[in-house]
Amino acid sequence: MLIIQILSACDSASMAESWQIDRLRVLAVAATPAEPRPGDVVTFDALILSPAKALGGSAWFVCSAEASSDYGCEIDPALLGSGDPEDMDLEALQAAGFIGYLPAIPPAWIVPDDFLDALPEADRLEGTFAMTYITAFPELTEGQELAEDDVEIAYKRVPVSLATTPNHNPVVAGWKVDGFEIEDGATVRLDRGQAYTVECVLAEDAVETYTFRNESGEEEERTEEPYLSWYLQEGTFDQTNTLHPFDSVVYFAPDDPTLDAQAIWVVVRDRRGGMGWATLNLTFSESEP
Amino acid sequence: MSAWFLLLAAHAALADTPAPAPPPAEAELPPLVVEPTLLEFVQAPYPAAATAERREGSVRLLIEIDEAGLVTRVEVLEAAGFGFDEAAVEAARAFRFTPAQDATGPVPVAIEFAYGFVLDSARVEGATPDAAAAAEPGEAPITLEGTIVEMGTRRPMADHLLRIDSLNLETQTDAEGRWSFRGLPPGSYTVRAVHPGYDTLDKTVEVVAGSVTSARLWVRNQSYADPGILGSYRRETDDVTRRTISMDEARRIPGTFGDPIRVVQNLPGAARAPLGSGLLIIRGSNPEDSRVYVDGMFIPYIYHLGGFESVINPDLVQSVDYLPGGYGPHYGRSTGGTVDATTRTSFPERNELRWSTDALDSGGVWLGSLGKEHEHGVGVAARASYIDLLLPAFLADDGFSVVPRWWDFQAKYQYQGKRPDKFSVLAFGFRDSLLVSTPTGYAQGTDADTQGDIATEYSTYRVGATWDRAWGNHWSARVAPSFGTDEAALDVGNSFRLIQTKYTAEVRGEVRYEHDEHLAVVSGIDAIFGWADFAIELPFNPASFAEIDPLAEREPYTLSGTATGWGPDPWLRATWKPLADPDKLALNGGVRLMYVILPDENEVLAADPRFSFRWQAAEKTALKGSTGLYHQPPQPFQSYRPDDKPAAVGAEQSWSSSVGVEQGIGPAVKVELEGFYKDLTDLIVSNSNFGSLDDSYFVNTGVGRAYGMELIVRHEPVGNFFGWVSYTLSRSERQDRPGEDWYLFDYDQTHILTAVGSYKLPYDLSIGAKVQYTTGNPSTPYSLGVYDVDQDTYSAFPTGAYNSERLPPFWAVSARFDKLFTFKAWQLLLYVDLINALHGENPEFEQYNYDYTEKTYFKGLPFIPSPGFEAKVEF
């Protein structure tokens, strides 16, 4: 079997890779604060890319862990109607956990004061989570129907606890390309068809040390082990994810002469629900002989 | 003119039995371990009519030989006329053979024999060899002498005929292969060596006055390959469907790497295993529902890594019995099929050393016997893989490495002397390991706990003895104790580690009372006792919140301990043959009690009544059927509960029935058609209501059914050809819980067609081909999933019911070419297996992209050319 697998022809290379942004995608969602307490107001931000069509909007819901499934919150899609906010029944939406609609209504959620009451006292330090459910739409022109494949549905857990060292979203401080530091927001000019080592530089406090109370009731000091997910539209990477402290990938720039401006996105996840991201803007020129 | 014989073919005569003897049921019989050899050839007088017309001819005979080696009946299969037939029959009736033997001792057999008549113009008409010998100058000094030795084996040839036609002289070799002529005048002579089954050899020698000329004559056997079984008239009647393939057949089937145990996957009822893994998927059963034995010892794995080769060296395998269902109470603890590999029970008097190498591994075996009368048969084999040394040539130098390794050994002692006790000891073991390494910094998924090397290994060791004894004409007994260990280990990264060491002691025993040829009763026990040490290390408790919340903090979880279990499993079987001709009808009834005790965890008790019959309705037609219960205890891990309380998980049950017909067509072709139905109840499935430590992980709420029809048309290895066409039409379904939908079994394959053929060409060439076609396995369709932002993965939406679609069908054409080179002292077989020679598409699994918007197939069987060689030397 092993040798067969090695010798076998597999067409998976012809399929779209996860780092390839070729349709509407929700890549990251950050809650602020990343680990709220009951009564806190939580706001949300998202990295949503839509290369083919302009982004129309995104609807946001929240539900409890008990009310969620493997597919996030159980939301009736009919509640969203055609996607036009004017067509929506706000009361029905709020009853279903509606918390916002970008860009019109920034999503925000007030953690109920009794959110942790069902947990034993000792478990409230570690807490539980609420599920956030996001449906992103492309912009529709007059008379255009929304196709099922045009919609991206995503869900994200928001930890809620009384932790003494609550989590924060990791911050990306900047970039390095082939070892050269790139200022945040700057655009990098690369040669077409060339390979570059692209490194994401995390902020100093991005990797947090926190206190965890284990099953025996003892407190442990733990350090986050974040990982990075890489995305682009054109070109390729040598791998899709990297685990800190390996924060770089090899980027193979496209050799298509019609491509002038591109971008690389990186999303950092701290495995505790915290999330941050950054964009590296690129332009291309012909490689020198 | 006189007659002398030519043996044109004297092997593998699997012809049908003419009346009054009942037809054979070759495929149901244990194979012969000792073939009959011609001890006493009787020369037929050359028929006068043929002499008058100067005719030559060959008569093909079917000769039946009894347990003592005496000829009981001779039938002309292919007449030659001119008086040849009558003369050949009369002479053959006086032949004497060594008895054929199977594992139980001497048995009657039938062989095909070609009796040839050739005019000898050099001979004086009316003279006989004896008369010519009498004319030799007996007291004259020896002037020409020598020995006759078989090429390739260097075995001295006794009773070989030598002639000097120019002097009308002939003689025979003695037991050591020596021969001589006396009083030859100086000159050049052509010595001709003639013997059935050997090429006639002419050698010119020079006789010099005053000296003795010596010559060693090397004669070439016309068929060096192991002839395997010859067929037997005895018939096992307790197992309705027992298919036995000869070793020679097994070795020549393309795509099996010469491994006889892999051959079962080409027989009816066996579904195609994914990725050629060798999993036994028999009559719609899960792979873990079928059991594999080696000399009666249960082993957990029968194949090395990758499923290409079994863990027993083919040179030590005597037979492989494949029982897809309907077997008697002597097999148990399984609801699927059974494969029983038997190692050699007969070893050659001369030493044999064999060495074989293929693309995967290399190994040797020594076969021989010790003692004055060669009463102590011994075989030792060992084999090791070297594919790990070759793989780097096929892999890019990018920091990834795959290192598969395995080795195995076997040692067998067999008492093969004249005492009534038969005793044997078999020890064997194997170890497989696989290490997959990735470059530093390469992420294997995003889970921090799965980073690093992946390593797995498993090993098995067994030692077992078998003692057989008969008392008088009625009583016999067998005892077979064994002991062994099984180890398995898995490491994934730094956080997952599973280690288990299992010790197993088994005792199989049976006492047989054979009242007469109409009634026999066998009482037996199949006892097993096992205990295991295990240790599990996981990055989190599988029963904790961390299992469902990827953001929850993980706490390392370890579980270690010792588990024990045992089961005595007594059984009873009776065979009643109520008709005057005992071979006309056999009724078999039996019962097996399965009792498995896992102290403090579980106890399972079940009774399995089983019944089968076989009715020889006509000379070449037999009807057969079976029905019975089969129970299978839960796997040890299925009896585990997190709260350490006794598990409420019982045995799985199969009520299995079959009915079939066998029809012989001519001397070599046999057709078998069999229908089966299995009603599966109490199947163990995961507990959907598992919610706390007070629950069992598994419950017996599953049910299932498997039914179908199996057909095999088989051409026995008569002459130069053997082959079969096997076709299975089946359906297997499951329902996990009451009220839920039925779904297709994961390996349900509606059509399974396998055609195998092999033909022996001149010059020791042979060519074989295999064609396979099977319906694709069921699959479940998915569409664009929902994105889990925390884990960077998509949860797919199923767009249809579980297993509601199918993969495209599988088909493959494989070929094999063999060429045997025979040198004076040794033989060399070169071969090449061309697996999937026509590059058939072989989808094994559906493979979706990251978000389930695109789908492709993982193709499992590419074109694989696999060359190899086998060398053999006797000394």
C-alpha cells in the first residue's frame, strides 16, 4: 500500500489549494476582547476576501455552545431573505441571535451576565464558549440571483471565562522578505517567477504566557503555540501552514507578465481563540537576467 | 521389435472419477503432501496389429491408486487403437506406486498417465530387453560405467534405462544411479538414457582398450515445478465451501507476488481490498470479522506492511484453505470467513536450499530431513525487506523520508517416521515497522500535537506443537497447544503513543470416534487465554471537553494497565452418511459454545448450532448446503468503559446460510454455483447517546444483511493449463440503530469478476494473466462546507445519504512471465509480474479539496513491474 501510494498518480495537485483565494472567503474572525467575561461588550472584525465579485456584506449571529453543531449555529437561511437588510425581519433575526450586518451594522455582542452560571464555580476560570456564525455575500447587481456557491459560511468560538490571564489577539508587527524588513503597509516589488522567503514578524507580546488551572486544581504556566495560515491569489507557497517559531514560507512569484499588483495574507491563530492578520502588498517587475 | 514406454504426462491428473468410485471433490480436499511415484513399471507387449502396420501410439490412462500404492482401476481416457489400449491397460494394472499422502496419511488418488508405444527399428523383432540383457557378457570386465544424475537437483536417478542401440544392449541404474556395461570392444558408442518424465539423453562416449571409461549423464526433468496436489477421492464433508489451490497454481498467478495466501483474494466471495492491502472482506463482512490461522494458531496480521506479501514464507506453506462461510464448529469466534494456512508436513530426504528475491524483499529457506530414515523433517526460513533502500531512488530529496522495514522467520520440525504418533513444532515470527519523517519546520497539519515523526511497528511471535495419534480403527486424537506474543506500537509526533503487548496461549484438541464409514463423531475444544499490557498516551482525555472544543486547554492523558481474557469454546460435530454408498450423502451437525470472559469487564456466552449437507446427486453433480449461527465477541477495546464498570456489549451474531451445486464437465473443468444469505444482528456500533462516564462507548444496536451468488468455473491444472473465472454478485447493507436508514456496507461490491489463467510453454517458460473487474466501493457525496475559523478547516455538507453513491469501477489486467533455467547443480527461476499492465484506472477513494468544492480520486494501483528470481539447489 505504501509503495502504491508513492507510485500512485493522484490528481489532487490540480485542485484548488486552501491558500489560493479564488472566490469569496472568510479567512479570519477576531473578537475583541478575545476572551471576554460575562457582561463584556464584544466587537468583531473579519478578514473577508472576494476577488471575483465585490463583497456585498456579512450577517453575524451568536449562539451558545449547546445550541451549536458541527456546522456552527443552527440558523434558518430564510431569515436572511435576499441579503438585502430592508427585506429582513429584524425581530426574528434577533431572536435567532443576530448581532450585526456588515457594513451597515457593526457586529457586537454583550455577553449575558449569567453566561457562566451553568458551570460549577471551579470551571468558570476556564469557562466555555459562544459560537459566532458569519454568512458572507457578494454584491449583487439588479436582478442577479444569489448562487449557493457564492456564499461563504463560517463559524468561530468566542471563549468566555473568568480567567486571571485572559487571552488577547496576536498582533503581526511586520514582514521580512528574503531577510529584509518590510514596514507595515509598504509595498514590495518582486521579480516575476522568482522564489522568495517571506516571513511574518510577530509582535513581541504576540505569544502570551498564561495561567491554566488543570483538572487537579493546580495552576500551570503555559505558553501559546500559535500557527500561521498563508493565502494569496497568484503564485504558490511551499506549504500552507507554518507553526511558530517557523514563521516563514517560500513564495514563488507568478511569472504572468499581465499581473502587476498582488498581495499575500497571513492569519495568526494562538489556539486559544485569539486571531490576528496582516497583508503584504506586492508589485512585480521582470527579473533581471 | 519390442515395446518400450514413454511417459508423456504423469502429473496433476485431476480427472473426474468414473463409476463405481464416486467422483472426486478435489477442491474440498486437503492437498497431498507426498505424491505417488512409480515403483514398478510393467512393460506391455507391442501389439501384433500395431507391429504389422508399423504403428506407434500413446494411450492416455486414468489410474486409480489405493492407500497402499496398488492400482485398483485403469480407465482409457484417450484411446490409440491397434491393440495399444488393451496392452496399456493390462500393463498398468500391474504397476506399483508409493502411496500418496495428505496431512492425515496415505490416501487414494488418481493420476493421469500416458503409456507410449514406439517402434524400435534397431531392435531385433521379437526380442525383449530382458533377452537382450541376458545376451550381455556378464562375466566380462566393466569397460563403461557411470551415474545418472538429475539436472538442477543432482539427485541420483534409480531405475533409469540405458541403451546402446548399436550393440542392442541395455541396462538399468541401481538405487544410487550407477550403471555399467561389460566387455565392450574399443570404439565410440552412443548411450541413450530413457525414463518417464525425463528428456531422452544421447551421449557419445569413447571406450579405450585396457581401461574403464566413466561418464556422468545429466538428465533433465520435464516438469520441475512443484506439481502440488494431485487430487483425491476422499472428500471432506463438514465444510461446504472449502477451496484449495495448489502451490504451483498459487505461485504462477499474476499479481500475487508468488504468495499463496494472497490467492484467496481471487476466489469467489472475496471482495477487492482497497489499495491492495490484503484485507479479507468476505461475503460482505468487515475485515475484522474474518480470522486467519497458521497451523491452527490465530494471528492478528497475515500480511507485511503494504499487504503485498504474507508473513509466512511461501516455501513453507503446504496449503491454504479458504472458507468463506458454512464452516463447521471447529472454527469460531468470527462471523466472517476463515483462512487457514497449513505449513509443510513433509520434508525432502535431500537438503534443499532456496533463495528468492523480488522488488520488496529477499530471503532463503532450507528444507531437509535428519535421521537414519529421514524421520525428522526440518525447515527453516528467513526473509527481510530492502525496499527502504530502494525508495530514496523514487523520492525527491526534499527532507521527507519513508522507511518501511520487515522481516520474518519460520522454523518447523516434523516427525515423519513410521511410528503411529505424528508430532510437529512450528515457531515463527515477524516484525514490521514504518517511519515517516518530515523536514524541520514542515507543518503536518496545524495541530501542535501531531508534529514530528510518525512511527508504527507491530510484531508477532508464535510457537506451537501438534500431536496426532490413532488407536485402532475407531479412535484418534489431536492436541495442538501454542503460545505467542503480539506487540503493536504507534507514535504520532510527541504526544500520541499507543503500545500494547499481548500474550496468547491456545490449546486446540479433538477426539475423533469413527464408528464406521457411515458415522463419525468429533469432540473438540478451542481454548484461548490471553493477557495484555497496554499504555496509551494522548494529548487530551478523549472523554473530556477538549475532544469537542478545539480551543479548550488540553491535559496529557495516560492510561495503562493489564487486561486478561479467556474462553474455552468446546465443540461437537457428527457426520452421518445414511446411504449404503457413504459417499452419496453426508449430513453434518454440530454445535459450538462460545464463552469469552474478560474479568471485571465483560462476559459473552453464545451457542452456535451448525448444519451442512452434501449430496452426490449424480456422478459429476453434487448439491450442498449449510445453515448455522456464528458469534463473534467484542474487541477488547469495545468492552472498555471509562468508569471501569462491566460493559453491556454482547457478541455480534450472524445467521449464515448457503446452498450450492457443483458440476463436473469433462476431465478438467468444474463449475460451482453457490448462493448465500447472512442475517447480521447485534452488530456493535458507537453509542450515539454517549454523554457521560456512565455510558458504554459501544452498543449492540446494529443489524445487517449480506446476500449474493458466487460462481467459479475452474480448469484444473491438467496438462499445461490451469485457470478459473470467478464471479460474485452480492449486496451487503447495514443499519446502525433502529429507525435509521439502511446503508450500503463500506466495501459493498455488486460485481466482482476475476479471471486467472496460466499456461506452461515449451522450454520451461510459462505465461499467466489475470483480469479483474469490480464495482466501485460506495461513497458519500459532499459539497461546499462551513468554515471553522478556529481550526482553519471546512466541515463538509453531505449532499446525499451515507454511501449513496459509488466510486467508478476498478479493473486491471496483470501478466506474469516465468522462465526456468536448469543447470547441472541448481535451478534458477526468473519472472516478472506486470501488475495492472494496461494502466487501468483504479480509484480507491474520493479526495476533496480543502473546501469540498472539487473532487478527484485517489488512484490506488498504478502499473507496477515487479521482477524477481528464485534459486534452488539440492545437496
